[in-house]
Amino acid sequence: MIRLMKTFTLLIILSGSVLAEELPSWGMTETQYKMPNFTTKMKKIGNRAVSNDWLLKITAPKDWHGKIRSALSDQGAKNVQINFKDSLYKSITITATPGMDLKSNTSQTTQPAVAKKQVVIEKPEMDTRIEAPEFENDFKTDDILADMDELKLELPNNGHSNKKTMESKKQVSAQIGETEKNVSNTKSNDAKVDRSTLKENLRIRHARGKTVDKSISYDNITDDDDLYVADDVVLVKRYVNRGVAIYYWMKEAYDPNKHTLIEKGSGKYVKSVQDSDQDIKRQLTTNKTSQESQKPSQKIFDFVAVTDNQDVQDQLRRDFIRNKAVNSTLRASQLKSEDILYVSEHTVLVERPLGNSRSAYFWLKGETDTEQTMKQMGPQKFVIQ
């Protein structure tokens, strides 16, 4: 009895091992996925899956699923059971597992064939012929027009024709004037768009895309500044400490008859040295009308400095000290050697170097006459010696 039980147990274990026999699996690399014979290999796997009612569990990148499904099912001709799982790795893993018995299911769910009969419905006969009506006379357009006199068409006046005509003329004139105004505005807008485009191109090409929101007049441009011209727009590049550059737009529209520029190549221009000298002379003569035999620095600084011209102060800060705040004042007697003075009209900005590329800034207040020697470094720049 014990021997029979051992034999029966052994048979169960053997049968279980047969049932648990592993089904096949396949693996493919990205290179194999891109090979020309990929479709053929996948078709063979799909045929085996259909024959054995396997469910194919596939792990592959999401964008590969469509091509894999199409290859396994032979472009949809085979009903292959497929279960996809996304993967981040560029490879394919296919594992066969027991699936549904589609053959028996198909046979069970097959519906009985329905006999189809073709029903023919005969259309009734209809007489669709329409005979054209007969006319007693033959009409010809040319003959009719030849018999007609010239027609004169006039609008009804009701006794107010002249007044209405004048009003209509006024309306037409008003419409013409409005149209001309719109055309003028359109041209003006187009000019603004073109100028903005020119500025944008210059800014991207020569200012490395930096924002350029400052402006400088032609008289304040020196021959050390680099100029880039596009039509009537001028971009000014001015170097400051340690090779750092500040960019400006020239206020005036460029006019070759008024503005003397020298081309240096690669689209770069500089202001003529002679023209710069003339600007300095103009700056010197605008501050005093009398022709006195004095040094330029003495001539310029013979006025009372003011500190309440906000527009000029803002322009000096933008042009020379990167728009830094200036909250202190000093008098001419407090000026020291190496102080730098920037002058515009009757406003003077004082920069006092402190070392290590640092500076203190002041507004000069009161009388500007001083016994100290000054050296002119530009149209608006002076240095105390």
C-alpha cells in the first residue's frame, strides 16, 4: 500500500513538471530591430503564437509598439494575442505565456450565415423631355438695341438737387481726406516698423543681443567710439573700464551730409577726428557769447552749476556712470586732483576715483571757477590735474 502511494506521488510530480514546462522567449537588440529581416522573424513568432494559442508579453520602447504589432500579425492578417509594456531601454523582450483558445471561441461565436437576396425595384418610366416654347418672332439683341434711342438717366431732385449735390461732394471730399490720412498714417507706421527692424538687427549683430535703451547726441560722440550704421540708424559702442562696453543709439537720424564718419571695415565706422574737433569748438562757444582769450577749460567753467535739472542729470548718469545714483554735492573749492568732471549745459557730474575700480559721485554746486588746472579728455569730459 505504501509503495503504491509513493508511485502515485511520483506520477503527480512528473506530470506537474511536464505542465510547468517553460514556454519560449525571445530577445532583440536595437540593431536587430533595425535589420531588414526583422519583419520576417517577427512574423514567424506570430505564426507560432497563433498555432499554440500563446499570449505574447512584450517589453519594448513605446514608439516601437506599432511596428512590432504589425510584424507579428502580418499586417493584421493574423489574430495574435499581444500584451505590451513600455521600456526605457532600446531592446525587445518577448515571452510566450498560455493565452485564450481562440479557435474554439471563434467556432462557438460564429453566427449562422444569413441568406442574402437581391431585391430589384424597377423605376417607373417618366417622360423627362421638355419641349421649348415656340415664338412667333425671332428676337435679335443687336436689332433691339439699334431701335432704342439714347437713354438719359437723372436722379429725382424734388427741388433740392443742388443742395444734395453739394453735400454729397463734401462727403466724398471728407472720405478722400480720411483715406489720405490713413495712407499717411500707414506710411508712418511702416517707417517706424522699418526703423525698429534696423535697430533690432544692429543690436543682435553688434551688441550681442544686449538691451540698448540709452541714446547719445552726435556732438557727444568721440572718435574713440565704434559706430555701426544701418540706413539712418546708428549704434554707438563706447568702451569703459577694463574693456567693458556701453551701447547707445544716436539721437539724430544719420545724414551723410551732416555727419562725417570714416569706415574702418566689417561694417564699423568712427567719427572723423576733424569733426570731433569741431564739436569741441561748438561746445566751447555755446557757453559764452563773448570771444574771450581764455583757455577752453576756464571758458567752460565760468558759470554757476545747478543741481535741479533732472533731465540733464539723468542723461549724464546714463552716458558716463552706468545710470548709478548720485545723492551728494560739493563745491569747486572741494575738487581734488584726478577728479573727473562731466559737463552738460550748466550741470556738472563729478567722479572721484577711490581705487580698485571704485568711485564716488557728486553734483557740482555753485560757482565753477577754479584755479586748478584741468585737462580736457573729450567734448564733455575734464580731469583735474
